Amino acid sequence: MKQSNVQPAEGKLGILCVGLGAVATTFITGTLMARKGLAKPVGALTQYDRLRVGRGNDKKYVGYGELVPLASLDDLVFGAWDVYPQNAFQSAMYARVLDEKDILPVRDELERIVPMAAAFDKNYARRLDGDNVKRPADGKGERPTRWEMVEMLREDIRRFKMANGCARLVMLWAASTEIYVPFDKTVHATLSDLEAAMKADDCDHVAPSMCYAYAALREGVPFIMGAPNTTVDIPAMWQLAAETHLPIAGKDFKTGQTLVKSGFAPIIGTRCLGLDGWFSTNILGNRDGLVLDEPDNFRTKEVSKLSTLETILKADDQPDLYSDYYHKVRINYYPPRNDSKESWDNIDIRGWMNYPMQIKINFLCRDSILAAPVCLDLCLLIDLAARAGREGIQRFLSFYLKSPMHDFTQNETPVNNLYQQYTMLKNALREMGGYEADEELD
């Protein structure tokens, strides 16, 4: 093997989860169980996938950890913030994603993960009503100002790193979807404007998630946005990532319906079939479903989900086939299903001489079971990117994300085709492993 151009993964890697609900506790519990040899990290490319390096007689297939220095599961340390005070064991049991037999073997470790008080604004998640939240330093008012949130979070990060003897940290947003915050160039275009808005306690344009991301980057911590929140998808945060020389990634974990869409839409496009309409609906009963039952929060998710199809089946490229299709997405809160999400897709297509056909997809999935390996891969790979000296938007992580970040100020089009995203991922790993990025992005 060639010499990797990445700094070694020495010491403990702290993973700070914003949110200690179903997704985070499934991720944490599964990781703890896997490193004890009591479970398999199925779905994690970093643990299972193999990619080709070299060509001809030099060709070989290697696992990611053989190519680049990934952090070991044994070196991971977990911390979290949450609006509810329950420790990770209590939260995992309450979530009812995993069976008790798959939680009890790591109960002691889970009980030691007690969430720090969250930087929370109920206006951004009206369906949540926890009391483990940060209070103003002077005791006045219901919540800290945005700048106070930043300072409190920075102190939390420093304290966690020191208490746990971590060499490095990453921060992962695994909390609920916030209400939609559209890009506002007077606040979000430059870092100085964003900082001024935080100090002015501009609660309309500065979401709590932005305080987490800002605090992370200022403390030298790469940040991953696992929800469709605006957060780091603004030029101000890109400037901060460049200034701090840190990688950022987002947004929204690609798990169920959008994973299917990003993989199936290329079949329609590759076969040059026409599309008249794609209707997607979901039922979901966990805390995420509860939050998304609020119209303002659903709007954020809707924007994320709708973006996938239009960047794969492009009207400009094939006007005969894709100039006028109808795309609709719905999410319905249905408590009996809990974390077992079900999605239905009805796809109306056209074939030879425009004769109509239909495709029906019914995906009965487990939301957190699909999200957990995505969380693991993103944390390990963004830590890798940081040690490789990569900064700013990490487009090679688009494979894991529903609405990949891109420079919309330069009219950049995000890549949503799953197979193109996989090529980007493999090429980035080849480069960090000292090889040529030798696959074309067709």
C-alpha cells in the first residue's frame, strides 16, 4: 500500500451528539455492542465496504481502514446534549428501537452518558417540552441569548474534552428538525454579519443549531448536520470553516425514502424513460415524526426531500422526458409505528410512444437502524478529513446526505445521484490514501 497523506488517528475521538433520542442512542448502543463483539455494525461502509485502488497488475481491493487511518471503535467516547435529562440507557429503553437484550450488555456505559443541558428555543421545535435546557447566566428570562448559548456550548466542549482525555472531537446533530430558516443575505452571507446577529440575539435568523455549529468550529471541532436545518448551509459558516481550517458536512441523513429515490431515479434516467409524477408519503411515530407534525418544521424537511429528484432527472438535459413532472412529498405522524417508518412511492412513467406505466415501492424500514451506520461513517470520515487537512464543505460525504451542501451562491448543482455520490466517496478516499482519484463522475 502507498503512504497515506493523513495524520494518524492517535488517542481518543470524542463524538458529541446534539440530541440523545432514538437515532443517537441506537448509534451509540450499537457501537458499544460492536466493539465488545456482541453485535455487527451492518450498513457501515467504513466497517464493511471494499474499494479498488490501482489499475492493471497493481489493482487490489481494500477496506477503508486498510487504505486510510480511521479511528478505531475502541477509541470512541460519547457525549451529548438533550432537552430531556434521561441518560443514554434510559433514552434507549424509552425509544424502543432496540430490544432490551441488545441494550443491557452495555448498560453501565450508557448510564454514564448523561446529557448536558441543551441550547434550546421552543419556537424552533414547538412539539418538544423538555426542561434540561440552558438558562440565562443572570437568571433573567426564559433562555440565554444566542451569544450566551455559544459561550456556554464552547465551555461544554472544552470541559468534555478535558474530562474524557480526548485527542480530537467531532460534533453530530442528531436532534430534531428545526423550523425552516431561509437564507437571508443580511445575516447569513458573511461571518461578521452572523456574529453580529448572534450578539444582537436575533432569534428569527439565528437558529439554536447555528450556535452549536459556531461553537464547534471555534473550538476546533468538525461539524455534521444530520437534519435538514439551514445551520452550516450558509456562506457565513463556510467562511468560519475556512478560517478554522475545519471540515463541515450536511445536511439530513439519507436513510429511507430518499435513499430509495436517489438510487431508483437513476434507473429511470439511464433507461431514458419519461416521468409524469412521483408521489411520496410516509408514516412515522417517533419523536422526529412528532416534531415534523408541526407545519413549520415539516417545511424544512420538505425542501430537503424535494431537492433530490430535480437534480437527477433534469428538464434541461431531457425536455421530452422530464420537463413537466409532478413531485409531491408527505410525512404523517402515526404514533403506533414508533421508529418503524413506512414509505410509499407511486411513480408514473412513460415508455415507448409515451404509453403510461406505473411503479409502486413500499419500504417498511426502521428509521434509526438505517441512520445509525450513517452516523458512524460520517463521524469517522469527517475526523479523517480533518486529519487530512480538508476544510469547508465535504462533498464526498454527499452519499450519506439527503440534501447535500453546495455553493448555491455560484449556482452549483448538488450531486444527488447515489452512484455518482459513491464515486465521489471512493475518489476522495483514494486521494487521502495516496492514490489517484481514477473514476470519472459521469
